Amino acid sequence: MKLAHHPAAECPAAGLMLHVRRLVVWALLVPAGALAQAPTPSFALLGHLQELDVADLNDPLSAGSLVVNGIPVVLPRNLYVTMPGQYLTVNDLFRGRHPGNASTTLAPAAKPSGLALKDANKGPIPFEVDVIGNIVDGRYIAGVVHLTQQGLNVGAGFIRAIDYAKGELLVGPDAGGTPVARVRINDPAGSYGTANAGKTGGDAFDDRFGADPGNAAIAANTGFPMCIPRVAPPGNDPSCPLSNRAPEAGPSLGRRFTCGTVAAEPTAPAHATCQPAQPAPLQVGDYIAFNGMLTEDSPGSGTFFHAAHAIQALAGIYTSPGANPAYVFIEEALIGTLGDPWPDIDQEETSRFRIVGFSTDPSRRVDVFLVDPAVANSERRLTTLQPSGVAQIGRIRVTLPAKANFLPITREVRIRIEGQPEFNGTSLAQGQFTAPVGEYIYPENTRFGRPKSPVGVPFENFCFLKNGGERLATLGRDTLPDAARPVLGALAPFPDSGHSTAQARADGTVACP
């Protein structure tokens, strides 16, 4: 099978992306009579973003184009670009490093974006683009686009000191070594501490690459959200309380405990004064892994800090059995796209489905959903499972068999603790985690070199790309009335694989009507 993936899915903090969010689909087998035209070849491109353009600066859903590895690619109208912690439209990419949000004022779109090597206002470090699509009528047309500074970027070490005015972690070796990395959370909304705009030197951030403000992108390995206090100790930040860390005593050193009155399991003792509705503060001595981008302190300074969109701390913070709120997170999500058979093309395909994650309450079952924002009842429950009670206690793992013919679905998945209502104690999601799919597998030729290869990606079965129907929700637009939020239509032009756009399944229904 041909494996396509969001590069950051291979990093230790990959489950903490919104992200943003990714494509979910299972295409269904089609009788030979449903084939309408010759297949189109697929492509997968990964490299530095050389050029980026938008067709209409006044159209929030505008089409555009990019160049990667010397190859021009069409970016269709209605396309969502997956960023490290959010989705943006092509038009949104041209609103600058501080695009704003719908609750304040959106920055006007203007060229150039500052993201491409060709741009006069580009920064010192190039950006990386990952594009999957089909070659249709001689044009590379994108269906999936991810944009990062470096998809496989990862750093790790111990927190040796914290600069609370900058919200900066000084990270390096343990026990007396010199800190070697400066890490700040790229946090436009202030979900994990001081917002970018309130930090010393905060203007240097590029908010387009910020952390997910809803799903906890800064968290313990169990998924419990973490933060950097807005004031230096002994001062207390009530939204990031010092009391949410256990006393520095015993073998856990305050890094394995239950935030609540009853222990989740014997090796995680109860910490009764911990408030589970609030995140736990990162502390000196914590071992962390971080993902993000190198950012210059000021233009031309030649000094850099790491603007992190995801941090995982090596801490086992659980919540008491049955107590709300509890937390989950998605570490990995993989989908096989199956594909559609052509009578004269030998291909291998799969519909394998896999999710790996964690729960802070291993006593309760977790529901797994497919999410379609284009329909009224957006959740479709796929399965329910019990987190592990052995080894890594709280581990969530779902693997469904290859070749299973599932209905086509959407770009996102969600896990939620069974029966837990939504809580509003913080801006961070409680009891559930929604994420784009990190990896997906589409068909591969099994007899290399034969005509009509490589096999196209079956985008006509990605119903959210073929039909559209959801309202624009980037940059906080979901807070606006529907009349102010245009509806995304089908990708235009559409990266069709060459099959009929109304494919009949074996049961006589249509995959994407």
C-alpha cells in the first residue's frame, strides 16, 4: 500500500495536533460497469514551499497555487490546509503572522504570504509543504495539503529553568548541564498560559502555526492538560494552579499521581487538592518532548527560540475513577482508503483503521466517533472500548481489520469518555479529543511499470471534498452567525481519480450521492 501521512504524526507529541485536523475515508468497491473514464495518476510531493499564490484576496474560499520541488500544483477552491494546530483556507494564509480571529478583527488578506521562498518578506527558515493529489488533464491538482516549517521537527530534554515573563522553558540535560534550547508555547489564544501578545517578545510568533486552542496540545503523557503559570511562583495563577502538582516527595517526584480524591491505580496516589478542571503547571525537572518551529527573536537578530505547537511531559497524571472531568487524547490515527478496482490495473488496497491514544480514567469506556461537520448529527459512533488496565494503564488502542468495507466518512475522528458531558471550566476540551487523521493508505500498483499507473487517489469517495456542505470555521469564524459563514462546496477543480462521480456500491446505494 502507498502510505501518505502528516509528517508530525511520527513525533512524540503528534497526538496533540488540532490541528488540526486530516482526511478520513473508506472508498467502496465498484462494479466494473460504474467506470466512466481512464484513471488519473496520483502524486505525493514533500519539500520546501517555493511559491504560494491566491486567486482572489477578497474570497475567503479562494483557489490558489503553489510550487514545490519545481512542480506547480493547483490548490482548489474550498480547500482546507492542515496546519499544526488548526485548519486555514488558502486565503487565510495571506493574512500575515497575526491573522486575528472573528471575535476581534481578521487581518486583511494581502500578498505575499511570507511563507514561500520566492516571497520578498520571507523569514530565514523555509517552510515545508506536503501535498497529495491526482494529475488531471495535465495539471497537478491537490486534494490534501499540510503546511509546517518542518514536519518531523522534534526536541527533547529536561526543563532546567522557566522565564515566566517570556513563557519560556530552558531545556537541556539533567543534573547540572547547561540549558541548550529555549522553548515557548505558540499560544495565540492563551490556552496554556500567557497569550503570545502578552509575552515579552511575543510579536515574534507566527500565529498561523500556533497550538490547538481546544484539544490539549500541551499535556502529560496520559493526556492531562498542562500549562506555564502566568506569574512566577510563589505567586499563583488560578488558571494554572501550583496545587495541581503533587508534592515533590516519594518515588514519583510529583510526576505520577491522581488529580482527585481516589487513586486511579495503586502507583498513582491520590492528590486531593488537585483541581481536575484546571491544567497542571510544567515544572523545573520535567522531561518534555516538543514539536514546533525555530523562530527569530527579531528580524536579523540571528538568535532563535523554539515556538512549540505541541509539548508532551513525561508525567503520569490520572483522574479519579468515574469523576468528571477526565481527559483523553489521540496519539495516532490511521485510515486505509481502500480504493476502486479497475479491470486492467493490478493494485493493492486496504481499509485498515487504527487509533492509539490515552485516557486519564482507565475505569471508564471510551467511544470512538467519525465526525462530519457538514451534517446535523455530526458524530457517527464507530466503536466503544475499555482502556488498558495493565502495562501503560489508560492506553487506548483500536485496530479494525483490513479489507473491511466501511462507509466513506470525514477528515476527523473523535474519542470521548462514555457518558461524560461537556464541561466549560476551561477553554480546553474535557472528556473528549478531536483530531485529523494522521496517516492514510491509498492504493498502490502491484505490477510496476504497466500502463495507467500510478493508481489515482479515490478523492470522489472523500465525501467532504466531493460534496462540501460545512460552513467556514477557520480563525474563530464558528462564533459568527451562519449568514456570515460561507458554505464550503466541492473542491474546484476536483482531483477526480477517473471514476464515475456517482459510484454504485454492491448494495445498490451510492458512495457519495
